[in-house]
Amino acid sequence: MNGRSLEFVIPGDLEAASGGYEYDRRIISGLRTLGWQVSVHALDASFPEPSAAALTQARALFARLPEQSLVLIDGLALGAMPEVVLPHAGRLRLIGLVHHPLAAESGLAPHVARRLASSERQALEATRYVLVTSHATKRALLDYAVLPERVSVVEPGTDAVVSAQHVRGAELQLLCVASLIPRKGHDLLFAALAPLATASWHLTCIGSLTRSPPTTARLRAQLRRLGLDNRVTLGGEADAAALARCYARADLFVLATRFEGYGMAVAEALANGLPVISTRVGAIGELVGGGAGLLVAPDDAEALRAALSRVLNDQASFDSLVAGAAAVRRTLPDWQQACERMSHVLQDAL
């Protein structure tokens, strides 16, 4: 076995469009560049609610892995299969990669959240070490009996943007990058924008329309009810080039998320020089700091409306946030730094 070999277990399609999968892709690519031999093992896409067939497949995979393999398991799968990983806790070097606890997903029935929390706690007991993408998630794992000394933070990186000069036009261009799922808070954002319809703005939402079809249907109905059909574009998923164009055209990034493990879309917005209006969750407060945006409590539509109104109607406030975003942009870590950090942590685990 190669001295720097890693078995990376993920659920579903590695090319899926989400922050978690983007993190996994970039880490895998970066580790390979640093000399790691990374084998990717794709589990069934039904995780974190695995079918019986998905669990059978997972058992077969773990049984095949060579003794003392270093195995990094994406938390979207890990937390849902304690019965699969626990039997291998002694013979494999298992490491969990937790983007955020499964039970923290919005819209879960209470009994489902309790079941997922119990399941993830058991699965984490099988790991020798846990990697997380933010200090906020490290703190959250205290509730799962994971001691801080058993956890390392490897924050995502950002891509350098050659030019991040934004000139505000007569109509303020708002951009939200997030799949249409309950946790991302599009409903709150639309409700906050509705009373501001007399101001000049347009919102473009980039993100999957198919991950939660009921959520997409509810949001379309909400836009019709609020009379915002022509003010909000639901653009669906975008490839890297199209997304870069969206960032270049935007004046302000908005995200009313209810919970984040990190907040990769916020980091990417700041890397593009965009000021941010969002919620104080995950690592968003650390990313935005005191000058690059306005943050409110999650689920507070009135506070969100006030923040949006301030930026829409006060040019001086907007200009100040733009300057703050430019300052933060220069301090953000890049993906090479993130991958080097991951490499060091994994080397320690070996």
C-alpha cells in the first residue's frame, strides 16, 4: 500500500453541484497534485436516507478495503450508516469528513432529526479522527461527544479572481447561489424583498431546482403571490464559467440560509469582491467580519428586510460594504492552502 494512499468514500455523484461536493472535488484534485494516491468510492445516491440496497453495497465496499487503509468518509454517508462502519473500526483507519451534522438540515420532522443525530453520534464513535470545514462545526460536534482534540478544521479555499471591479448600475443586481432546499431560506429572502418592490433591483437565484421539487414549487407559488415573478430569476444550476459571469454581473450577494457548516458561496462571493447580506450562521460571521456585509439572525425576515433596504437606499452604506469586501478578498485562503492543510492532517493520521 502506498505510504500516502487514501480511500475516499462519497455518496452519489462526485460531480454534483453543491458546496460539499465542490469541496470534495477540490480536495481530491489537490491531494493528487501533492502526491497522494486517492481512490474514490461512490456509494448510492440515496444517502443520507440509504435504501437497503445502498447499505448492502456499502458493506461490500468496506469489506473489500485492505487492512489498515486510511479511509476518509464524507459525512453525508458516514452519519447514516453506523452499522456499516462500526465493525471496521479496528481494522481500518476511519476518518469522518463532516460538512455539517445531518440532523441540522432544515425541514426535518423531529423524529427524523433525532434518529439522524443518534445515528451520526454512533458512526462518529467508529472514527479515529474527524475533519470539519469550520470551527462552528467543530463546536457543534461537542453535542455528539466528539472531543475537540479529535477534530481538525480544514476550511475551503477560494479561487483568485483577476478582476473584481463592480460598477453599480441603476438597477441593483442581487445574486443568491444556493440549491432550492428549505435550509437555504429563499422563502425568507423573497418575503424580505417583497416590501421593497418600489426600489430598483433584480434577484438572480442560481442553484438546483430539482433537489427538492416541493420546495421549488412552493417558492414559485410564493413569487406569484408576492408579485415578484418579473423581479426574481430562478436560473437553476450553472457551470463554472456561467457562475463566474453571474458573479461578475452582480452588485450584492444575498443568502438567507438557516444553517451552514461553512458558507462556501459566501466565501466565493467575497473572493469576487461582492459585499454580502446573509445570516450569522456557520463561518459566515468570520468570513464577512465587520465591514464586508450585513448579517442578521436566521429566520428574521424583518431584520433581513431592514438590511436590504439600507443597501438599496443608502449609497454610502453600499460603498462602504464594497470597500470592506475588497479588503476581505485579499485575506481569503486559496485552494492550494486548503489542500496542503488537508495533506498535513491526513499525514498525521497515518
